[in-house]
Amino acid sequence: MGHEDNYWIRRMGSGRLTRRRFVGGAALLGVGGAGLALVGCGDDDSTSKTPTAAGGGGATDVSSLKKLLDLPTGAAAGEGLTINVGAVLALSESGSYYGGIMSKGIDLAVEQIKALGGPTFKITYKDHKSGNAEAGAAAARELGIAKTPLCLASYGADIGSMLAGIEQYKMLTLDGGGGTGTAFQKKPYFYGTRAITPDDTFPGVYQYVTAKLPNVKKVQLVYWDLPEELINPSVELLKAALAKNKLEYLGLEKAPIGTNDFSTLLARLKQKNADMLHMAVYGLDPGFLMKQLDTSGINAVVMGSEFTPDAAKVAGASYNKYMFAYDFFDIDAPSNPWGKLFVDSFKKKYPDVVPDFYAANFYENMFTTWEIVRRVIAKKGDVNSGDQLNAALQEKTVFPSVYGGDSAKAGVIAIDKDTHTVSKRSMGVFKIKDGKPAMAASFDIGGADFKLVG
Amino acid sequence: MDWTLFQQLFVNGIITGSRYGALGVGFGLILGVTGRFHFAYSISYVVTAYAAIIAADHGVPLLPALVVGLAAGAVLAMLIEGFVYRPLQSSAPTMALLAIFISSLGLVIVGQNLIRLEWGSRSKLLDTGFTVEGLSIGESTFTSLDVVMVCVLWAVILGVWALIRFTQPGKMISAVRVNPEMARVVGIDSGRVYLAVFAIGSTVAGVVALLSAMKYAALPDMGGQPTFLAFVVAFLAGVGAGPLRAGLTGLVVGMAESLSGLWLSSQWSPVVVFSLLFLYVAVKPLSLGVTLPTIARRLRTAGAR
């Protein structure tokens, strides 16, 4: 292409755009750009940045964890070792908030483990682009090729796309974001460390409804528009829980994923005349839905399956009518000293970021990873062997948790050896009071240890 | 048929359709006059909302903040036309359509991620400036913001129509749309007209963006679906169709999408829009003087062969 084909050279040559005008225009653009950058400075959300251990605040004294978690020292703790861990998170696209907050939990744990005399966990962050299957599969492949023995995943191993790579490269993977769900249980080397929602909450929720919401007789399920094989198990479990509590199942209404306009859904729900809407929608969707439900004329009780500060912000005052149930981490009332230390240290390290349950899950998962590594070390095994790490997890599937417990001791999470999902995980029913979650009931998997609170 | 449900969906359809209509007016104006497939319409949409919110967060009163937002979206659109599309058109006129489309997609990706990088991916709220109340007509419910939205959007649609129809600049725009070469011959600078059209089209999108940010929230990727819907409406109305026709087409699309809820679960709503587009593409050639009896005869004789 010759000079005469270039738009800019032709314009300059025609005299309409002189050198002086061009330089002046560029200067103006530069000043404008600088002004825009200044306006954009100081945003309140830094969670979309590339994960980094550097935070704004200082480190917290974590020595109390040595006694609380019964931690060894020296070689038994893995001191001096460097161990590679992959973290496949949503670092870009619509879910980047989650990846950002999860990475902060990971980085905090890495720092504290090192301070406690543990190994240096070298985290390699990979981006699954908020559920992109190719990105997830590529991430698993790249980590496997790099012989990474351990991994923390989210979105249910990026909606299953990582599972083949996890199995091929024998990479022990914990998912504290989406867990295993119902579709990804029993997968080799892959374990979910959080409750399956809404399935695991049904027994506890409907004990609560029977005890505290006697006017609720008819329940309508609202579920994200997911494949039938993911929804059907939830429907059957809900029917069973309702039947046990002598409540009526009205039916299933599917909600489009990631939309902000629920007008059609709400119009259809109004016709159902349900006493309660049990919602399995996530992210910002509960916030948009509640905001619109508030003026829709629907008076049903709403029981959701997730609470995020962002959805609460979107919903505004209408979120005061929202209830939810799952393994929620209450940052205002941590249930045990480890949970409290997590919240305090997170706020100190990241003063502009509010911790949430995803940060708590991934923080906890790093400590779980460390315990698995210590078990391999205790047997004088190879900490880079996926098989040995997997065997160490299977040997004893109980780990300390920031959830549950009491004022003196940490809680406990247990993983089922067969299904690879949690068999013990503290959950609760929560109401919103003055914009903040307040526990109304606590229970465990299967509705065990059900207790009304407050 | 459940008449209560019908009434509610009808009301929803008016609200949704008004948004679609306005989006179609803006996109259709740009596409019809310039021939540019301006997919970066979505980034003007997002920038408008974000600029207004950031201005408001920095203490600018609401109305001036809204103006700041609209201006930001319009300026961005003009910059895209002047510094991206025009050079592409000039350098490779035969490949311009594809090059502009691809570059606009690239701008969307870059723009969304720059916004995430700078302002994060969490939602941002825009104050309405008044208390939003629930209203009802019979069994149908809506909000005071919905009423404001419909009134403002139709005022904008009518405003654009009046601008094109009755003002000198509007006539220049029509002239360039109908015959750019002739317009140039009579002394109309099509370059300036293109810039004006980008500004007007993006301002219309910006109004929708601001109202959406008030009703829902602002997010970095909030512009994608509106741009797709804008394209569908502009296409169904006809490239080069006037604002009124585009507005009414949007209303029909919104109404069809909403009323589909009488029979279909809400997750199928987007399919309804696609289906309308598909039907239009399939049936449109048949409207070129071919009647139904002719079609039936051709099908019969094709079977006989």
C-alpha cells in the first residue's frame, strides 16, 4: 500500500490537516485522556485487577492459628518447600468480580501459611473467562503440562470443562466456588468444598418454613435456565422435602440467566399464587428480580440460594424482604475464631474490599491444600504427586473450617469419599435486617443439627 | 386465555417495546445514513451510563450528570467514526463493510475490558432523582419510572422524527441517506453529516442507557443485548426507514416478546425475537410481487417434477 492509500497522509497532504493542527489535536487528546484517567481514579472496586499478593494494608498476627488448627512446625509443616498450585478463576468478563475476590482469599492464605512456617505456595492464575469452556480446558491442560499437582477451581471446574484435564494430569482440584453440583460428582481428583445449592438446603429450609412460616403451603421453584439433567435432581429433592413437611409443590419456572428484565417471569409467577418462591438464581439476578418483584404485586415469601453485596446494592431496600439459605459466611458474625481472624486479616490487607463467602471458601481451601500436603510429608511422600495428594485427602476427609464451630474452636468440613461433595458443611437460613444478613436458623447437610436462631 | 396475565404482559410489552423502538431508531439512523455496521453502538451505550454515574458520584447534580453522560457517548461515537471507520473506508473502500464491522467488534471488547479495568465489574447505580412508586391499572402493575421511561423514549423518537422531517440539518441527513453523491454535488459535506448522525444515534442510545441504569444498574457488558435488539429492530423496520417506523417496529417486537409469555416460559423470550427476524428474512423475498396462489402453484408444480 503506497502513501497515497493512507488516509492520514492524504488528509495531511490535502492541507486540511496541517502538522500544527495534528500535533495540537494530539495534545488535546492527551490532556483529555489524562483528565479521564483522573476522573476514573479511586474506584471503590479493585477486585477486577490481576490477582496479586500485594495489598493496601499490613499483615495480621496469625500465631493464634498454630494452636487453633494444631499446626506443626519445621519440615513437617513443609517449611522451605515451594509447591505449585493452579487457580482457575473468572478473571475477565462478567464474572470477574468473583475471580477477583477469590484470588484475594487465596493470596491472603498463601501469605499466612508462609508466616506460620509452611511452604511457599506458588499460585499460577488462569482465566476461564467466566465460564468459557475452551478457556477452562486450556487452563487445565496448561497447568497439567507444567506438572502442577494442585488446583483451586471455580464454576464447578468451569462447568465441567476442566475435568478431562484434571483426570489426565492427576491434578488434585478443590472447587469452593461452584462445588461439584449434581452433575460433577465422583469425578477423579475433583472435589467440591461447598454445599450444593439449592439441593443441600432443602431439608433445613423446609424445617424452618414449617416452624416459622406456617402460612406457607404452596411453593414455586424458580431456577436458572440450565440443562434438564442439572435441574431435575433439584426438583426431585425439593418435592421430597416438601412432601415430608406436607407442603405443596406448584411447579418449576425457568429464569433466563444473566438478564436484568424479569417482567415476563414475574407476570407468570403472579398467576401461580404461590406462598413461597424458592429461587435458584445467582449473581446479580436475585437483586434485579427482587427489585422488580417489589412492585409486581407478588406477596410471596422469597427464599434465595445466594447473597452477594452487589446484588443487595442493586435491589436496594427491596432486599429486606429477601431470605436465603446456603453455606453463607457471615462476615459480621463469624462463628469461630478462625473465621474472625480471616475477616480481620482480610480487611487489614484489603481495606477497600469487603470479604465475602467466596473469599472465605478459597482462603479455607488453601489451608485444606496445606493440610493435604502435610499428610504427604508425614508419610515421606512426594508432594508433587497427584496420586499421593489424592490418597492423602481420601485417607481422612475432615478438615478445619472457617464455618461452623463455636467461640473456642474452628468448625469442620467433611467431604464424602464417594461423591466428592461435602457431607458436612454448616449452612443457615438468613433474613435481611437493615440491609445485612442475620441468621434465622442453622443446619447441616440433610437438615442435621437444625436449630432456630434468634 | 388468562386475561389478567395478558393485561400484565401487554403493559410489559409497551415498556419493553418503547426501549427497543428507541434503540432501533438510533441504530437504524446510523446504519441507514452511513451504511456502517456500528456494533460499537454498545460501547457508546455503556460509556453514557458510566459517565453520568461517575459525574454524579463526583458531586455533579443529576440533570447535568445525565447531560455529561449523553455528551460522552456522542463524542465517543464521533471519535469512532472519525478515527476508526473513516480511515478504514478511505483506505480499503471495497472491504470497508467487513473491516468496519470487525473493528467495531474489537472496540466493544476493548471498551468493555477497559471499563472493567478502571471501574471494576461490579454494578453501578444511577439515581432516578425521584421516589419510584409502584402503580397499577387493574391487575397490571408497573412503576412511575416505567411511565417516565415510556414518555421520554417516545418524546425522543418523535424528536428525531421531527428533526429529520422539519429541520435543515434533518433534510441534509435525508439527502445524504438517499443519495450521498448527489448530496455532495449540491455542497453537503457528507463527512460532517456522518458525524452528526453518529452523535444523534448514540445520544438516542444514551437516553435508553441512562433509563436502564436507573431501572436496573450499569454494568460493563450492559450494551450487548440492546445493540443486538437495536439491529433486529432496524433490520425489521428496513434499513433507511424513518424514526417513526423504527419506533413502531420496536414496539411490535417488544410486544411480541412479552406476549409470548402467555404460552412460553420466560427463558424463551429471546427466541421470539430471533424467530421474528428469521420469519422476516424468510418471508421478505416473497413480498416482491409474489402472491400466495403463485407460491402454492409453484410448490405443486415443483412436486410434480
